[in-house]
Amino acid sequence: MTKQNKLSVVLSTYNEEKNVGDCLESVKDIADEIVVVDGSSTDRTREIAKEFGARVIKTTNPRIFHINKQKVLVAAKYDWILQIDADERLSKSLAKEIIKVIEMSDEEIGMYQKSFSEKKQKLFNKHKRLLDERDGTIGKDNEPYAGFFVPRLNYFLGKYLKYGGVYPDGVIRLVKNGKAYFPAKDVHELMVVNGKVGWLQNDLIHMADPTFERYLKRNSKYIDLIADGLKRDKVGKNPIKFIEYYFIKSIGWFFVTQIRHKGILDGFQGIVFSFFSALRFPRAYWRYLVKR
């Protein structure tokens, strides 16, 4: 069957030579174009991307990495856009699902959403509800479908995490061209979608932290951005806030993820992930106190 809609696969990168090849290998068979916005990498990231036929745009590497994600989103030229990170890989089942979905009519997409198992529907609806509470209503339900969450499996120290609130870790990755954008203001932000947002049901593999060294490096960057947010929001520098960030938020987060969200079922990796995730609160507050 001839494809009616074409797919742009887009990435923003910086020093990802260890990841970008495997990422592009997983998307090359479904991409009608690959576009990479690279933040002046000093390794072979751009060269590897070009080996896969990517159109590479060299630019600066801003602290808010969503700025470059927005640049590459705008550079895409086809009907649908798959935004993916260099440390992510499409499973074969997800690749097939993407091609199937972008050929569906709006009515067919609605029927497809209802075909998911009851367990997946409950899981996806719960996740979206939590994100709506955090970020405000996502998408516009009275408009045609224009974007899709993808459930993401996060790899941490030799294991894919399934508990602790880590899964499905829904991220908006597939969008109609011209119907979505990154505000580029916050580290945790999702794309804003001017249309209805649905789900894909097959997993995106996220090779986030195969080693503890990589985890600490990535985590430190996130903490810097959180500290920037504390400064922007003019959070108080006083004993009450100190207690809140050092004890209430951190201890509360650890026990919520370990007990309520059953993170302990992920074993050693789940405990370590929850512990260091909880430490982001005191670490960010400390950097805010002494450096800003």
C-alpha cells in the first residue's frame, strides 16, 4: 500500500556519538527524512548522523535543551514528525504502529484508542491525568488528533524499570507538523499540542542510564535546571524552605515512589533510582543557595 503521509524523524544532539548510530538505525526504515540539530558537538555525532542520510544543522548548545528541540521541530518538512532523543530506540512493534497510525483517519484513530486492553487504558489515563494536574490540560479534546504519547521503558543500571512511577513515563513524540511546539522554558515540559492527544501502545526504549557515571552526569544537568527554576520562581532562602527541600520533599518522594508506586519491586535498581531522584530536592536547593 502506498503511503499517503510522510514522516520526518527529528533529533537534537550534543556529543552523542555513542548513542546516535543505534538510534538512527532503529528509525531509518520508516523515516522519509531525518533532521538533526546539533549543538556544536566535539565528537563524531554529526558525521555519524550524515552517514544515515540526515540533514544536519549545527548550532549552539543552550542550557535549556528544549530550545534545540524546538529548532529541529520547525526544520521538519513532512506531514508527521517523530521527535526522538539520541539515547532512545524504536522497538520494531512501535515502528510498525507509527506507520499504521499516521495513515489512519481521525475516526479510525479514535477507534484504535478504544481497542487497547483495559489495563493499558487505565494506566495511560492515570498517567495523563497526573500530567494534566501538573502542567494543565494537555491538548484540545474538541479538535482532531494531532499528537501521541508514547510509553517509555527506562533502562537503569542493567534493568528496565517498571515501577516507582517510572512507567509508562509517557512522552509526546509523534505530532502533526505545525500542530505542536516546545515552550522551551522548563526541564520537564511536554510539547504543547494544538489538537487532541492520544496514545501509542508499544514501548519506546530509553537507554537512559546504562552506567552510574552517565546517570550522575545527566542528573547533575537536571539539578542545575531545577536550581535555575528556583531562582526564577524566587523561592525563599530561609529555614522553612530549607526544611521543606532537605527533608519533607526528599523523604516524601522516596517513600511515595518506593511504597505507593511499588518501586521496591524493581529491586536494587528501583531503590537506588528512588534515592537519587529524591536527592534532587536538597541538591538543587543547595546550588540555588550558594551559586545563585
